[in-house]
Amino acid sequence: MKKIYIFSLIYLFPLLGISQVKHNISDTLHKNPNRTNSRLTSKDSLSLGNLREGLLQLKDNNKALNYDKKWLEELSNNSLYPMMQNDIQNNPEGNVVYDELPTEVLKERLAKLDQKTPFHIEYNPILENVIKNFLKNRRSSLQRLMNISQYYFPMFERELVKYQIPKEIKYLAIVESAMNPKATSRMGAKGLWQFMYYTGKIYGLEVNNYVDERSHPELSTQAAAQYLKKLYSVFNDWNLVLAAYNSGPGNVTKAMRRSGGKTNYWNLRPYLPNETAGYVPAFLATLYIFEYAKEHGFQVDKKTNVFFETDTVQVKRHISFKDIGDIVGMSEQEIEFFNPAYSLNIVPYIEGKKYGVRLPVEAIGIFVNNEDLIYAYLDQEDSKREKILPKVVTAEQARANNRITHKVRKGETLGRIASRYGVTVSQLKKWNKLRSNSLKVGQRIVIHK
């Protein structure tokens, strides 16, 4: 079993509570040390009964639970994602007044950043406006993001270094998702790195009704690193890589043609989609503010124990987060935090697939040491339930089952149809095998929702 070190805030799960749970469950589970693995006996039934009693007695300290809940809500940060997207799409109008940051000081700092990063960072009034807007109007949000970054950044850096990607790319996850692994855009992009379904599939991210690996922190970070590395091999410029990551490589090359062959991002910016025009400045502004956080009075209280050791175990049958929580003394919300890729709060079991559950090492020790008896207990509990688990359905199958046919009316374009159904023009062209954007009145267009 491979051990994984996940980065977390030590106060997310008080060790005292988990140690007590481990003691209670282990004491209950080991009442029958002579149990064989071949079949259940009357003694096994007694152990299962004792286990049930032990699970019912598992209670955590209410104060600790409240403490955990606050930090789980903070790390989920659902409110930060739409705020960040709004800032990207709506650049501040006019000059933002923020006297605490003189223009000359900003120019000096940007020049220093330009020297030590692979990004082309140069002063311009647009970037100054974005930076000052963030500092003036988004200060509390930035403070929250700095706190949350203590959990994600060490893992991001570890994976980016593996693929020889600049560590500063970690700030891209702030711009993309506000570091929310469950974030979903109106276009269907999902996860920390906001992968669309087809792009995620190219880089090995599985999506079905049980699992969406675009929300898997490590796997999606690895996929993002691979995609970014591929884009850099094409553009050989990290600013253009960011633009291509946001709008697609085709939009960047189109901007190059429309600009007469220019390759500097700031010269291409007027020819790029509106969202991309705000995207790269938002990234550079975030990079600047995080790098100069102390100078701007942000307080990031780094804990002495910011690493939390976790382990994973591959399941031998389907198991719900609720059942896992009952066994190890954790809430469903806590388990979901460690396992955000499971869409139904169920870890599925499929022959030939490797699905695992990630838990703190103290909790997973309980699970592994008593695995057979736990599965026997769950089988017994399942026999009492009437609910039938849904079959695994891939994203392609789901789309086939939710297919819409649209009849083209006079004056309609692919863009208008795509906007109406919340999909992209490229998706419409792929689903309908269209080679151009032209449509005929009465033509039938298939949309997969």
C-alpha cells in the first residue's frame, strides 16, 4: 500500500479525537481475535453486534466539531470562485485609486519579479489597475486564499516540479477555481484546474456518474502540468501558455494572425476573447500580491504543523462516505474533503478499476487492520436496505441519454445556439461533425446536455 502525504491544516482533524475513535473501534473489533476469514460464525455475529454498538457510541467533542466545521467551510470556499470569475470577466473601469501603492514602487517590484520568474512581467496601466483593484476591493478574499493556499500549494509545487513547470503556475489554480476542487463553470469546466470534459479525457481524467477525476486534487494537477507543458512546447512563452490554457490554442494563433504576427501577450490582448483579456492580468496580479503579501500587510499565520499525513486504501466493495464515517468516527463532510472526486459520496467497486479512499493515517489504520470484519458488517447492513445503487454510466453514455435536437431557425448561428444550451461552439461542431460555422434554416443540430 503506497503512502501519500497530503498537505493540510493540522487543526482540521484533532488527533485526540481520532486516537480516541481508534481506541474505541479497535477495542470493539478485537473482541473476537480467533475469527477466520473463510466464513462468518456465531462469534462473528457477536462481533458485528458489538461493532454496531461501538459505532453508535462514537461521539466527538462538540467544540472540536464546530472548529472543524469552520475550517472545512473555509477550505471549500464556494463563495470565492464566482467572485474571482467576475473579476476576470469585468476589468475595472478608469484608474483605480490606491495611494498605498505608488506607481514607481510597483514598477520596481514588477521589474524584480520579471528577473526571477519565467513569466514576462512588465509594467503597464492595465496590470496596475487590476493589482490595485484586488488590493482595494478584494482584501478579505485574498487573505482567505492565502490561508487556503497552505493546504494546496505544497502539493502543487511537488507535482509541477516533476513536470519541470514553473512553481509560479500554482497561482493559476487561484484564478481558475479559487482553489475549490468542486468548482464548476457555466461552460462545464470543473475542478481546481477547470478541465472541460474532453480535455480532461485526453489527459487521463475519468468521468462517470460515480467519479469525476477533474475534482481529484493530485490527478488533476498532474493532468494540468502535462497540458501546460504541451502548450509551452508550442508557444515557448508562459504568458501565451496562460492565454492558450484559458481560451484554447486556436484563439491565440488567430490573435497572432489578426495582429499581423505579434507574439507579445500585451500586443495580442486586443485580439483575444474578452475573458482572456482579463485572465492573464488576473494571474499576474495574484502572483504579485502573493509574492509581496508581507509588504501589503497580509498576515498568513503559518502553523508549526501544516502537513497532515494521509494514506489510501483500495476498496474491495462499494462503500458510502456515511459508512466510512461510522466506522472511523468522521463526518461525511470530512471524508468528502479528502475525496472530492467521488460525485455521489460513494466509493464504487468495479472489477479491473482501482478506486480507493483517502483518510488520515490514524483513521485508515482502523480500516485496514479490521477490513474483513468491516466488510462483513457492511454486507449485513446492506441486506437491510432497499436502496439500489445506480449503475456506472460514463459521461458519453450520460450525454447519449440526454440528447436534444435543435431545429435551426432563420438568423441563428452556432454561437447563439451554443449560448442557449450552455455548451461551446467546438462541442456543437464535434457532436454534429461540422467543418464550418455555416448553418441552413431547418438543419437539425444535436446537443448533448
